[in-house]
Amino acid sequence: MFKCIYKNLSLLFYELHNFDKDSLPKEDEFCLLLMKDGSYTAGRWWPEEDDAMEDPAGKFNRGQFDSIPVEEVSKWYSLNYNLSTALENEELENLHFRNNKEETLTFTLKDFRSLKDQDFPEKCQYCLLILTDGRIAGGRWDYWKDEHDGDFNYASAGASYSIDQVWAWTPLGSDEIFAREEKAERERKFEEELNKNPSVDHNRFIYGTDVNIYYEKALEKLRKEYPWASLAQMKKIKPWMIVPLHGQYVFGQEERSYDGTRIVREWTDGSTADEFIDFLCEYTKNTVENSNPEEKFKFGTDIEVYLEKVYENVKKDYRWFDKGMIKNLWRYTIKQIDGDWEFVREYDNGSSDSVLDYSSAERFIEGIEDEYRQAALDANPVVSSYEVPFSGVDCCGWNLEKYIVSKLGSGDYKVFVQAGNRSTGGSREFFITPYCFEAESYEEFLERYLKIVPGSHFGLSRKELLSDKELKHFLGY
């Protein structure tokens, strides 16, 4: 690491360039910027390609959704330097950046700090950075939930410098993004102070400030129509609480943003406790209605009965399927959770079990069938494949990339479809059921096949597939 003491370091800039058409940075050149309002920032120059303009046009990129239009910039100075050699001097204190040996000092950057000292910028503060490879850079600090970790965002698509890439940093001038965050932080702290001792509107909270009392009263009403209703069922859907907001208690739902900021969604559909109880009845009604144990567990509470039905259903089409193929899948059971019977997925790694909120036995069976089908396909080796040719096929807004029909070791067939765009993509695999091959003609086969892999969803329609003689032959027609 560099021998220079960053706390003593100052960067001195002499006579920044005027910003005009005859004096422009190179494309993507990183620059120190003097703004017309007198503040300083930095960014990478991105010109607009229009030679007809008399004035320079473009912007300086600072990060994701963060750029400075040229109209706001007064002067600039290139920061495309590597300071490695200079920083090896342990006596170094002042680094001079001169334009044509100009002696008029314009700006000084100092007060450098180190992230390794647990000295972090404020959230959304834009900073000048000296990277560990000696380059000068910039970025906007984005701390994560743990305020002692984060990175400096510097370009679109979330490109950033990690803590390990930054040797020292110092803040540049305030800007709209940072000022907005500073205001939000003041408001958060003010809200925290208000909520330390919240007041209670006793006319509204006539049953007290324990939200369970309101749930229990709503439960009494629900049980008139749904005798099986329980508090656990009602709270499967995101529960409501009584929480402090703006210095007083309210009915609300509390959550946290990605950075840990507390967010309260206040209930505003009424003004009285009894209206809130009626609201809870409507809010939880569908969940309770779909929790009828007679529907969910019509085959009893032995999970093996349900899993055997799953196996039998899958075996009808996946004829090579056997139970050895599912030994490494999730384990399922039926157990009591908060007094109610539930379908549960168990984990081997010690993490909490997952409650599977299926409304009926049939829904649970259908859900597990997908896992068994995939396990069956994974266990059946591909013996030959045919990649269907196509060009310029739109697949629900994505470009079709692959369409492969494969013959399996069992003599059955499956199809692999892949599509995507510049930034994302996806793929799916389909089993061609034996019912399709019971068709006497290729035309009839396609009618059945396209109900499994519809052309409108996956790119190739009846017209393209019907004309493909090699595909027809590959499928045995």
C-alpha cells in the first residue's frame, strides 16, 4: 500500500479549463467540475453527436440515473492520472495539477479519509476517490443495511467501487441527490424523537393498544360464517399492528426498506375501533375461507397418502418414473402450526420449515406434481436432439434463442425453449406427453402439441412446425 499519509494529502488544481466547444474533454474522460452555482463535483464526459451545434452538448455521468447536463458546468479539469508513483513518497503532502504551468490556484481537495478506519461518507454523498491502483475516480456512497459496509456507485447498471478498491476518499460539493437524502435523514430523526413517547387517542383505541384484542373481536364475527377460523389463519396475510407514527399511535403495517428505513402504512379507511374490526374481517376473509381443514385435509393428516396420489398422477404420463428419482427432493409433512394443521416443507440445513398455504388437498397435490415431473425428466437421459431452425422470432417481447426437441432414453420426447433480450432471459422445458403421439398424423400431433407449447407464447406456431420436414421425421412421422 502507498506510503503517503492520506490525512496530510492535498490535491491543488490551477486554472481549470473553460467549458466551450474549443476546449472539451475526451469522450469518457473523468473530470473535476466547477458548477455554475460555485459547487464542485466530478464525472465522465459523454458528448452528444451533433456537429451542427455551436455550443457543446452532452453530459457528465456520475452514476446510475445520475448525470450533470453540460449547461450546468462552468469549468473542468481532467483527472485521468495515476498517482501510484507519487504516493510512494511518505513525505508527500501537496500534489499540484497545473494547466500550462499556470500559477493561479483555483481549487484544493483535502481532508482525505479511509474506509479501513471505519470512516464512511454520509448516505448518497458524492466523493472523489483515490483507488488502490493509484487512479483518481469518483462515486456516490451507498451504504447497506449494515452502515459499516457499502460501495461507491459510479456508472449506469449499478457499476461500483467496493471498499477494497478505495484507498482514500473525500467529499465533493453537495448536490440535489445528497441534499434530498440529508432532508430525509433529518425527517427520520425527527420522527424517531416524536415516536419515543407517542400519545393515544382513547376515543379511537377504546379497547386499548394491544392489536390482538381487535383481531380476537374480528375472529368472533368471522366464526359465525367460518366456524374453523383462527387467529393464525387471519395472520397468514400481512398482519396489522398498533404502531407509533408522527408521535401518536395508529393502526398500521410496519416494514423496512432495503436500507433499513422504517416505513408505516397507516390504516385510513375509517376512524373508529369498530370500523377497524370490520375492516379486519374483510381483510382476512379470503384467507380464512381458503383454510377450511375439511377441504385441505380431506384425505386425512398422513402426508404419505397425498404423496402417493402425486406419484400415481405423474406416473400416468412419465412411464419410466420410479420413487428412487425423488429421494433427493424436498421432504413434506403435515403438522400443527399455532394450533392449525398445515402442509409443511422441511429443510435439512436446520432453517425454519416452510408452511405451504394451499387451499385444498387437490391444490397441494398439483403443486408437488411439478417437482416430481421435473425429477422424472432429469433422470431420463437425452439420446438425440434436433435444433429447430428459425430466424427473427419474437417470443412475447423477447427474441427466441433456442428451440430444441430431444429424444429421451425411454423413447419419449421433450422440448427446450430459450428466449431473451440484451439484459435478461429465461428458458423452459416441456415434456411431450404420450397422448400427443397417439395422433395418426403429424397435423393432428401438432394440434395436441401446441396446447403444451403454444406458438403464441413460445415463438414457433403451427405454420413453422408443419413445414419442417426434418422435425416431422425426428418425431417419427
